[in-house]
Amino acid sequence: MARARIQDVARLAGVASSTVSEILNNSEHSWASAETKSRVLRCAQELNYKANSIARALNTGKFNTVGLIVSDFLNPYFTLFCRLMGEELREHGYAMLIEETYKKIESSTFKTFQKMLDRHVDGIIGFAYSESPEMNALFQELHKTHRPVVLIDSNQTNPFFDSIDVDTRPGLIEAVNYLVKLGHQKIAFVGGDKNAPIRNSRMECFANALQIHELQPFPELEIEPAANWMEVRNCFGKYLSQTRSEERPTAMIAFNDMWAIGMMRACFDYHVSIPSQLSIVGMDDISVSEILPVSLTTIRAPYAEITKKAVECFLKRIGTKNWDPSSTYSCSSHLVIRESTGPARSY
């Protein structure tokens, strides 16, 4: 049996095809009476009419699709957000497309955003951001065409997009307080791209947390940049092989859990016991942190809250052409204590 067309519904209901289209799309410009609307809906149901989503999108300019841009598919932090974001968007009738920047350079980020827009998404929720004239021009164009952008953990403010940041200060203060209580005085912050705003923000929060106890950050460790936990394992292993125990801090707070896991594996390789010889704290609380042979003490990000707020911002923007000024929202973090932290070693 041939699939029913909009013309078939119009013929059965005794109205024009344009009237059927306006009713089925809930157009605000429709002048159809309640009786006509009821008749058209009844005829559509009788014919088992299914709207052509592509044709409708081309007609309305709305594809009911959101682009999600993440930095690294292999990082479970982003994997969880992909699942939560997809579930939340589906509840509001939106599908989701996903892209990855991976190479954290301006050209890569710009190309990924541009590629996503070429796929006709209604807006973008992104974890990747680079400050550049090309990106700013792109955001301005999105703003003009009323396609919202919501950036997460960008640590940037911009009049053309909303920002949702994880406030790491409460979690870092808790972590430093806990480590000091355990007797640690030599505490270092390790990892991350030194040019990334999010890394510098976390480093600043860490230094401020130490100041509460009149402590200074342990001198920055000479560890090569790394993109994944295997690279961290190798780089941190090199650091361990070139330093003596007494030259190292007694506790380290890693830029994220992936860094912490790589560091823990390197400690195993070089027979550095955790936590008796070195305490390690991660950030994010990814799913594997709890099931490691030595479970990871970490600073938990509020995944569900971030997801709901991001989708809420998107929906608020997509429904109106008279946008309010951009907003910045903050979601608080907190410490989760597990097995990778313990009393400071003594000599």
C-alpha cells in the first residue's frame, strides 16, 4: 500500500494542502477553525499519514536536531555526557549529532563547528572552544540566524553564547583540606594544557585553596603534555624515573581523572605505592574511578545538573527571536573520598 501524502489528507478532509500543512505543523499563522483542525487530524489518522520530516524541515527551517561537540570520544567524561544529553534532548523531541575535535587547536575546533553547522543543526552544545576571530565570526552568524550555542566548561564569557561552568572551587577546597588533615604539606597540581582556560582556572582555584592553609603549590612538575592516559603513563613514568622519592610531593591533584589514572599506572610500573608513598586525587569522577584496583579519590562534576541546564538554555533560546543577553551558569563540585589518598609519608 502506497504511503499517504499530504494531498491525500487534504482531499479526504475537503481542504487545501496548505491548510493541512499548517494544522499538522501547529503553525501560528493558521486561520483554521477548531472543527476543521479536528477533521484534518481525524483524516490524517485514518490514512495513517506520517509527515516527511525532511520536507517539513526544509519548509520550516527547523530540523529538531542539536549538535553536540566534545573534545575526546575516548574520555569517559564525555561519553557519559553524550548519553545524558541524548536522553534529555529526546524528552523534548530533539535528535542529537555528535562530533569530536580531539586536536585541541583553533583550526580543528573551528572546522568541527563549521562541519556541524553544515549538517543543518538547530543549535550547538559544545565542550570545545577556542578564542579566535573565525570562531567569534561564526558565533555572530549563529546569533543572527537564531541558532543557539551553549558551551560547557569553556571558562569564557561571550555575548553570543550561554556558558555553563563547573565550579571546581568547592571540590578543590575540600580536597586540599582533606589532604592537609592527612598531614600533606607538599601538594602539586598536575596535567592539562597550560594554554587552556579551564586548566588555568583549576590551577588558580588550587592555589587559592592552598593559601587558606598558608601553603604554596609545589613547584610545577616538568611533565610533557599528554592527550590520553597512556601518554600520561609514559610521561609521568619518565618523571618518576628521573626523580628521587624525597624530591617529589607527597600528594598530587590531577587535572582530570584520565590524568590521575595514567599517573596511577605509572606508579605501579615504578613500584611507587598508592597511597602510602603518594596520594593522588582526580577530577570529574568518571565511571571507572570507583572500580580501579585502588579506587580513585576525585572531585565529582554534577553531570545531571549540567546536562539539564544546557538543554534548558538551548530550549529557552530556540523558541524566541528576541534573545536576552547571554548568561553564565555555575554548577558546584564536591570531593568523593576513596582509596587513593592516605596519610603523608614520613622520612
